[in-house]
Amino acid sequence: MAFPWLKPRNQNPPSSIPAKPNPFLLTIQSHLNAFSDVSSFLKAHLDSAVETLGNRARRAVLSGHPHLPSPPPAPSPTPWARISPAGCSGVRRFDLAMSTEGMEERLAGVPVYALSNAAEEFVLVSGVRTGKSLGLFCFKKEDAEALLQQMRSMNRDMREGSKVVAVALNKVFQLKVNGVAFRFVPDSSQVANAIKVKMNEGDPVDDFTGVPVFQSRSLVLRSQNKRYRPAFFRKEDLEDSLSRASRQQRQLNPALRKGDIQVCVLEDIIKAMKESSAASKWDDIVFIPPGFNVSTDLTESAQG
């Protein structure tokens, strides 16, 4: 029997208190000297290989994982940056391309946010000292909007028509372009949550490197006689799912038990999925888009 659909969480009304700036963006601003749009090289390749959260991602999710919902609605497909080969030699590149359709399907419903100029070209940033080009993807839309304001203040040509666009996460991991390093900007509030989880696990840390994803040994998805482990990009979504499941089954909320929530690094999971066989410890993971919770079974077999 197919697993029940995910449901959007009930979001609290916007607070009148201004949000604190993401410290990752402040670090980026201090190291960058310019925002630049890029030229026509590889346009045909990127236009065909990369999409926003459109029909293809939606079909992939629905056909591969019937317990997942359609991805959140997104703008019409927008072309990616057209990247120039000039000055690209010897620069480190983002090289975690997906190797299987199954891996694509598990990431297709997760949005990240990037910047586009008036010509609908991807916007890159250049380092002050290194001159390297960076493509930045924010997990929080508000962070991308803040980055857009920084861009407009630094480059007058980008003030008209520049915008934030949503991109499917699976397409980001497919990018391999010489001379461009693609980097994620994690939600700073979730980094803070990750540090707290580490402390609760008895592993006190001052920092967390990478994009945090949260899991619980007590939360499993069941679909067509298979078990899946949901991984959440927001700790609050996981806690809400645990709370819902405990109410439905009249059990103690596992989120209240010390050590029942774990945190991992997204980039490490993807790398392991790419390099491992079907018996990988990550072959049953399903990524839950931010803002969604799941109605599922609680299990007491923490060792499973």
C-alpha cells in the first residue's frame, strides 16, 4: 500500500521582528569583489540538463516514490548560467554528480535558490583574492533575497531584472563545469540546531560544516513493503512529524527522548550514495522538502 502523502506544515504568521542576517552571507560578502553574469559557452548543454522545479522533477518524484508529494510550485523553467571558459583552468569544481535515476528522484522535490540576471542567466560571484567563480545556492529563500540585495548594491548593471529563482536540488548535483565551484549556503538556524543536536549526543562542537539534515531512528516510511528513512532539512519538520506520529499511535513522543534525533551532512550523504553499492547504508534514505512533515509509523527498533 502506498505511503500517505506528505503535508505542508502549518506555518506561523510572519514575525514583525527583522530576521538576523545569515552569517554565511556576511562571510561571502567580505571575500567577494564583484557579481558577474556569464557568456554563452555551454548554454545548450546547461539549458537541456538543468531545470527548475518543473514537470520533469514532478514526474520523477511521483513515479519513483509514491509516498512523496508533488514538489512545491515554482516559476516557469529558467535557463541556467551560460558559463565562459575564459580563465577556467586549474580551478576546483563541484564534482558530486548523481549517478543513478534513483538518486535524482530522491532529491528532485527539494528546492534551493539561486540568482538570475535580466537575461535569465545564472549569476556568479568572483573572489577578491583568488578570482575564482562561485555559484551559490541558498537553502532559505530569504538568504537568496538578501544576497540579491548585496548584488544590486555592488553592481549597478544588475539592479534591473535580477531575481531569485528556485532550482531542483538534483540538478545542482549534476553540474560539472570547469572553472566554477558550486557552493551551498545553509540555513543558519538549522546549523544552530545541528550544533545543539551534536551537543545532546555528547559531541560538543563550535561549528558545523556543510548542510545539516536531521533524522530519527524512531521514524520510518513504509511503501510497497519497503522501509525508508526520512531526512529533513529543518529540525522543526522532523519534530512535528514525530509529534504527529506519536499522537496518532498514542505513544511517547520520541523527540523528547535524548539522542533520538541525529544530524548528518548532506554533502557526505550524497558522496556516499554515489560511491556505494545498493547495499549502502544510505540506500533507503528519502529527503523531505523543507516545510513538509510526514504521517508515518513510529518504530521502537532503534538498532534497525
